[in-house]
Amino acid sequence: MISNMTRERLYHEDVHYVRECLRQAHEAAMKIHELERSLIEQLEIIDRKRMYVRLGHNSLRGFCQNGLKFTRRQSQSLESSVREYRIAVNFGV
């Protein structure tokens, strides 16, 4: 744990190891952001055409929560992101 490491011990880690760990974390974050963007684009299409109704869901949030198994908070966040994405696309941002 980093909380147990003193500043002196922290900087004695192998430089190559530290760089590799940071690089891998950066790559993983970039993949997550790309997947999230792709999901938001797909959810925007699903929401615009109300495709979730065919599966018995009343709203995009309900589809995200019950159909895609996201938490309530994640579903709200995704719904907000889809709405913001729609506004950005309509204004050509």
C-alpha cells in the first residue's frame, strides 16, 4: 500500500517498473473511455428510437439498470451522458 510507504521508499522503485505501471494504467483508461463513448453512442440510438420498449422497459434509465445491469447511479449518469451527447451532436460540437 502506498500509505505505508515513506517518500524515500517510494522513489527507490525501479524507474522502468514505475513507467510500465503508469503506461499500462494509461492504456487501460484510454480503452475504458473509448468503450464508454461507444456505449453512449449506441444508447443514444436506442433512446432516440425507443428500442428498449420492445424489451418491456419504460425508459432508457430502466433499460440501463435492469437490462444492462448497471447500478442506479451509473444508469442516471449514462442517461445524462446520452442527453448531453444528443445536444452536442445536434449543435455540431
